[in-house]
Amino acid sequence: MKTIIIGAGISGLSASRILTQKGHTVTVLDKGRGVGGRMSTRTIDNAKADHGAQYFSVKTLEFQAFISELQSKNITAEWQLAQRENVRYVGAKGMNTIPKSMASGVDVRVNEKVVLIENNIVKTESGNSYPFDNLIVTIPIPQVVDLFQNSNIPFSERDKTVLDSIHYEPCIAVMAVLKEQTQILSGGIILENQPVAWIADNFQKGITETPTVTLHANAEFSEKYFDDDLKRVGEEMLSSVNQYVSSENIVSFQTHRWRFSNATKRYAEPFYQIENQNIFLGGDGFGIGNVEGAFLSGYHLGNEF
């Protein structure tokens, strides 16, 4: 059985691990330079900063078993935020170490942007073709819609209802290299009714020897300024949290846009099969969402075949 998976984020990698273990021939394609999607860690000079997903919780037995496996290998670590009672988890050396571990032993092809699906063949921008028996697509739903329209694959009324039920909010992230660590209690703070909704001190988090902070703007601010000049938006975000990150402490900064940062409205089931097609959709827009939901979506997809 030949399965092609589009998207090397947590969902795609979760499904690929199970299918590979079951003896399926699996190839994962991703347009990016590396695996992980929003489980992303950026290197700036000699510093590192998680700039996508910041942490995650564990609620289900399936995800707990996986995280326990990673903990035994020192890939994940616990993180207790001052504003939260329950323990959260992070990548011990950066969030991207989790998908990198998941990709071990899996046939992953990066820099492979899928542009067309026809006659059970996936075609990429580079000119490569990948035939499949089953296709799993884990990229954000608006990108799925564009791909299907370009491929002249029709949606049924039920398909449209499912896809229309999923909605994402954007997020603008700022990563700043500092002269010294902040005094933010426990290394992370959630802000209310401000342009910046979240600040993380990556040094206190334990992923970098050179102090850095990550700022996430709230959804309203991100939507309003998403297409504006990134440098100016980054400066405005940093200025708004000067009491936590003083301008005198900032060495340099970078700004990043996440167009599909958070699936705020999701399809209740962990995945969906396109009607009358051997094409399955998954990702954090399905099930319980966030990192755990993305993993479970792929977990259930992998056990479907």
C-alpha cells in the first residue's frame, strides 16, 4: 500500500510513523525547508527561539504514551507556568526537536511543494511525481481548497460543509535577542487585552544559552496588521511590552507571520475522508486541536488503514 502524506507537521509525522511501522510505503512531502510546521524553533546568530507553538498539554492516554517515550529520551521537558496550575510540556532543546525525532526512520521530502493532484498522482513544483493508493493531506484547510481547485477535484456538499466549519486565526510573532534574561516569573506570561498576548523567555525555558524572547500578538492585532511592514509591526509589539522587555536589553529582533496559527473552529472528528475519493484530511483543524489534537489526528489516520 502506497501512501503519500502532504505536510510534515505533527499530524503528518504522527500518521507516517504508524503506517511505516505497519509496513506501508509512505512518503511525506512538505514545501518547507524542514519538518515540524508550527512546531518551529528559529536560530538567530548563536541564539534560539521557539516562534510557533510554545508549549502543549497532555490529556489523552495515546498522547501521554508518546510524550513519555520522548521524555525518556530527554526530547521533551515539563514546564510549569506561574499562571497555570497544570504542567505543560516543551521541547527540551526547542519545539522543533519533537518533529525531528518523529521524522527519524520516515521518508520525508522537504522543499517539495505540491501543486497538483490527478489520477492518483501527486505532482510537485520541482517536477517530481508521486503515485499513491491513499493520500493524506494535513496542511491548513484554505491551502487544501486552493490545491483541490487547481487540481479540478470537486467537493461534494458534505465536503463543503466540513471544510467551511474549520476556521483559523493568524498570529504575528517577534523573536528578540537580548543582552540578559528577563525577570518574567517562570519564563512565560499571558497578557490580557493587549496587542501582545504572550511573552516567553527562551533562556529560562532552557532552549538557548543566549537570552531571547518570543512575543505572540493577539488575533485581533495580527489580523489588522498582518500585511503591514514587519519591522514596524515588530517594533510596535516590543514597545508595548517595554515593562517586561526593555528596549535597552534588545540586541536585535525578527518578525514572522503565521497565517494559520490557531484553528479556533474545528471539525469534531479527528479526520475526514473526501466523499468518493481515497483522500483523507487531518491536522489541528480536526478533533481537539492544538498540538495534542494534531498528533491524535495523525494517530487515528495511521490506524485507519
